[in-house]
Amino acid sequence: MRTVAASRPLHIVMVGWEWPPNHTGGLGVHSFEISKELTRLGHRITFLTPFGGPFTPVEGVTFRFPGGPPATTGTTPPAIDFPPAYWAGGTPDSPFMDATDGYNVWISLLEGLGPVDVVHVHDWFGTVGARALAQRLDVPLVMSVHSTEYDRSLGHPWQHILDREQVGIDAATRVIAVSRHLRQQIIDRYHADPGKMRVIYNAVRPSARLERIDPAKRVVLYVGRLAVMKGVDTYLRAAARIAAKFPDVLFVVAGEGPEYNHLVRLAAGLGVGDHVMFLGKVTEEERDLLLAGSSVFVLPSVVEPFGIAALEAMAAGVPTILSKTSGVAEVTSGAFTVDFWDADEFASRIAELLEYPTLRAAMGEQGRWEALREGWPERARETVGVYLEAMAARGRQP
Amino acid sequence: MKIVLYLHMHQPWRLARFRYLDLGSGRSYFDIERNLAIFRGIAERCYRPALDRLLHALETHEEFRLSLSITGTFVEQAKLAAPDVLDKVRALVATGRVSLLAETYYHSLAFLVPPPELSEEVRMHRDMLRAEFGVETKVLRMTELAYSDDLARFAESERFGGMLAEGWEGMLRGHPPTYRYCAAPAPTVMLLLRHYPLSDDVGFRFSSREWNEYPLTAEKYARWLGGTPGELIGLFMDFETFGEHHHASTGILEFLSALPEAVRREPHLGWATVEEAIRGPPRDTLSVPYTMSWADQNRDLGAWLGNDLQRSAFEAVKKVGIVVRETRDPAILTDWRKLLTSDHFYYMYVSGHGADQGVHQYFSSYDSPYDAYANYMNALSDLRRRALEKLGVPILK
């Protein structure tokens, strides 16, 4: 990836979705981290979101949302009321799609942005509005794809969402995918021109390595949404294979989602109700504490375009087991990789890490080094490189 | 000037994926079919064509000489996968101009575990060579060309007349590597040294297009050999150099075929087996107080025991060895010895970012050193459990 620096500060309109502290998935974290580093490089960002804050402030980032004035922190109630999406239990004909359409109309009519260099849209939420905005402002559109509807829906995609993804992929001058695996999928399924595809991986912030809470207590950890595509059932089946051999080990599930009830019942049915702890949603701070106290981190996803939770675990020095299909597996050689359906292999890998301290230490070190080798600053430089390419492709001078 | 061409033939018994959940299952640690499939592939690409060419060289050039070492695990696999490869070796030996060398039967780190493991394995290997090839060995090479004063004393106690070692400046202290030396603590043991620049020209650099001498022809190489001062040039390398490490399409087999004739045309060059080369007075004595090898930039045991994973696994296998010997169970002992094979530790090497990274990656049969370690430790834990069961010791946990 070429990383040409811009010769002057750019004004980027980022068409986003969530922003910390109110976020449920990796997209909010990504938007926050990449924006922070872009502003450090001297660029200015207007971040569009359908939600009304509060926003964790970043110097150089202005927030625009329906129903409120431009803000740098903001706590205005949202003008658009979002009913649950399918991943939170909604259905394709729920009013959720109407609400996102409202967001797109608002984007396309947005005024008062001043001179803009590039419009950068994340995933499908705002593609229709972003396309209209970029056309009106006569600037290039860049799209980042963090996951696709095929992946999120495990083979039962909503056509509405596929259409909106297609709009963005077709209209964008450059499309950024978070892994090579995802890049190929976008080419195969959405017929994207390979020449405009770029891969930029996610990264993690270096955090102080916290002391283990209780060195005698051993925790195997999963952190993430409880959705079918996350494969948490495989993790529970793996736990059931070895729980009896490791009575001192607690298998922790941190996160919330539509599969919650099913997973709790499954754990009970597998006879490991006592060995598995469901924590529900955890804050970032709680997650860091959990990581600090964990011996093993497991990411058993059936589908995982990137998997930033695993990179965060590695950055915390926790040896990690990934499904082979996860994007993060492309950037590490210091984690175990397992077929997502192979509960026995997950069980064996967990047991091996619990059993062999030398292995745990060596993998923890390697993972930490790999996760922190290239951070958000490098990713931001790569992103600027893509902006400049997109501008040059449209005959613009940076 | 005599050229001592010595080629090492070895295949390890690679482990199957032996999961933690497989402990106590009675499953074999070794994936025999996979090992044999690998062997058949290498036999096709390397052993058969290269052995044929060497036999032809011996038939057409009466001055040509060759030395080989063949591990016990290699012979076991060859018998099952490609017995004709052994017949081809027998045909070479029958010319009377090919020496075989002794070593550990399992290509193992036996020299680092308490006695009597090393002498037993070397005896096993000598017995095997006698039975399979009708040969008495006089020269010893240790696994990965390991050498030290202690190993020289061992060679003397086992009545070997010579040993091989790396011709590494670090221990030569200004002596040229192109002479016969003798071991300081064991003067009856002659040392033949590997000329590593000339050996690696063929072993490593031959097919490298970035090398400024590429392509290497037999004529050019023979000129280099002819221009080298001294009495002996030790060209020691893996047999798999010819057709496996370097694919046939690189011209390596043609190079091998053309070498005897190119050497014949050089006025001062001839050939010697290791047994011929150890005859004659030594130029000087050499002392090596630490263990040296032929691997990597440091020529030490770092490739096998350099990191925490490797040392932990090796300490564990050493410890299990004590219980294993107690059992006097041949099956348990054999599995333990197969786990002592040095290759398993090589797979656990965590690459830094230096020149040796690619070499280690190439030889590994695992995705990562962590895979290699976990799998090895599972097999070893299972073996320990079997040994304890045999001894009637209750297993904790």
C-alpha cells in the first residue's frame, strides 16, 4: 500500500453510523480511531451520523446529525427514531429501513459543509445519500466495506441492503476492504472492478498491559456480539469437551445479541452451565480488565470480515484462537487458526494453551508484537493514500 | 587436492495432528501414510534420479568417490514407500568406492540426553547398516553435524577413526578448513571439515537468481575447486539438494552429472571417500569446547534449542526419558526415540527476521512453531501417561 502524504490539509466528509461511546460493533471503533489519526495528520473531518450523541470528542472532528446543529460533543436527542434492525430482532419489513432511508435523504440535502475534498462512506447505511452528496459537491466518493450483507445474514440477505451496498460499490472511485478475503468477495459478489479495490486492515491502540487480576484464576474469553455468524455455539461445545478436565477454568461470554437466550439454554443443555459465565454487554474498560485476567481468547466466527476483538486480545498479550475464515488471520502468525465448525479442535487448542505455560507466554508475546506492529497511524496514512488516488482519478489536485 | 563429497539422506517420522483430546485414545502419534506419501514424492523427484546419476558417474569415472549417511528413520520409510531406493544405494555401495557413515539411528538429539542413549542409538545405526548394506562404518557424523570435544571422546570410545565437523572460522582459529585435523582430546579421531562456502554454493545458492554467480556450471565450479589451496575439500550437504531443495528444472541434476567430468579436466583435483580422507597425518589438533553445528548463521544448536518452546519441549522429553527407560517396553522406547528426532525441535523455531527465516519455513511441516510445540507436547504427555500406566504409577490430574 503506497502511503503518499497530502501536500495540504483535506476536508473529509465521513458518512458514518455509530460513534463512541454509543456503539455496538467494530464500525464505531474504526470510525473513531481512523478519524483521530486523520486529524493528527492535519486533516479535518465532518462526521455524519443518524444518532444524536453524546460523542466522544476528537479535535478536528465536527459531528452532523439530523435534527441538530453542528457539534463537537453533542447530546441532542436524535431526530430519527431507529427501530431494531434484523440483527437486533427486526424483520426486513420493519420500519428500520424507512429510518435509514430518512438518514440518506438528510445526507443528500446537507448544506453548509464548505469546501470538501472527498466523501468517505462506511458500509451500506449511507451509500445512497453519500453518492448524491459527492455528485452535488463534485468530489470523489470512497467507500469502506467492513462486512457485507451476505456475511452478516449467513446466507439470508435483505435485498434492500444488498442494493445499497451495490450503490456504494458502483459509485465509489475507490473501495477499501478490511481484509483480502473481503476484497475478493466484493469482486466476486458485487462485480467490483479489481482496479479500484484496496485493502486496509484494522488496527488496535497500544494499551498498557494490565496486571492479571488474579493469577490463580483462569479465564477463557469470548467478547463480541451474540449473533449466529459469531459461532459462539461452537465455543460452548468446545468448553463442554474440556470443562471437566479443567475445573478451575471459567469460560466467559461477554456481549449481547439475538442469540443470547439460545446460548444460555445451550450451555445448560451441554451440562456446562456452571463453567460458563454470560456477562452481557461490557464497557471498553471492563473488556480491558477481562483481557488482563484471561488466559485464552477465542474468536470462533463462522463469518468475520476482520475481527478486531481478536486483535485487541492479542495487543493485550492474550494468546488467541481464531477461525480460519476471519480476516484477522491474514495479519497474524502468532495465533492458532481452526476450522469454524471444528469444536474438538477449538477444545484441544484451548486445552493446550491452558496446559502449556511456555506456549501461552510465547504466543502472547508474538501476538502482542504483531498486533501493535502497525497501528492506526499507519492505517490513516494508507487511507489518505487512497483519498489522493481517488482525487487524482477524478482529476483533482490534492 | 581431494574432494570429499558427502551427502546426507534423512526423513523424519513427522507427527500427525495429535490433539489434546486425543490423549489416552491410543492413537498413533505418527501419520505413517502422510510420511510415506512425502517420501514417495521425494523419491520420484530426488532419490531415484540422483542415485541413478551417481551410479552412472561411478561407472564412467573410476576416480569418482562418494560418501553417504542414511538415517534409520529414512531406511524404515524407504522400505515401506520406495524399496528400490535402497537397492540403488546398495548398487552404489557395491562399486567399493562409496563410504557409509555412522550416526544416531533416529537423527536425534541423543548426544544431549544422559547415557546410554547416544551409544545405543549409534549401535542401532551401525547394526542397521551392517544388516542392510553389509558395511562396517569407521567415520561418525553427529546429527546436524554437531561436534564438540566431548563428542570426539565419544567417537574414540566407540572406536571411530574420524568425525565430521563444520569448517567454521570460529573454531578454526586461523587454520584453513582444507586439511585433516585431529581432535585435541582424542588424537585417534581425525576431523574432516565442511568447506561451507563451496558446499553452500551448491546446497543453498545454486538456484538463486539473485546470486551474482548464477547460473553455476559444473565447469565453473570445478575451476573454483581446483583453485582452492589445501589437501581436502569437504563438500557436505543434504542429499535432497539434488532435485528436492533445488527442483530438477533448475538444472541441478545435470550439474551433478557433469561434475565428475569437469573435475577430471582440472589438473590437480581428485576424489576421496571419508574413509580414505581420514588416512594420513593430521595437520594440527583442534579443540571445540562447546557444541557446534552446520546450521544457521551462528553454527550452534540455536536452530533446535534456541527458544523457550524448544528448550521446554526438550527438557520435557529428557524427563520423560527417565520413566520410559524404567518401563523396558520396546514400543514405548521406540516412540520416545522418534520424539527425540531433531526435526521436531527445528519446527518449533520462531523465526526472527534474519537470513535463516526462509530456510526454517521451508523445512517445517506445521503452520507455525506454536502448532509444532502444542502437538509435540500432546504426544509427549500421552507417552508419559503410557509409561506411568505401564509402571503402575497412579496418574495425577
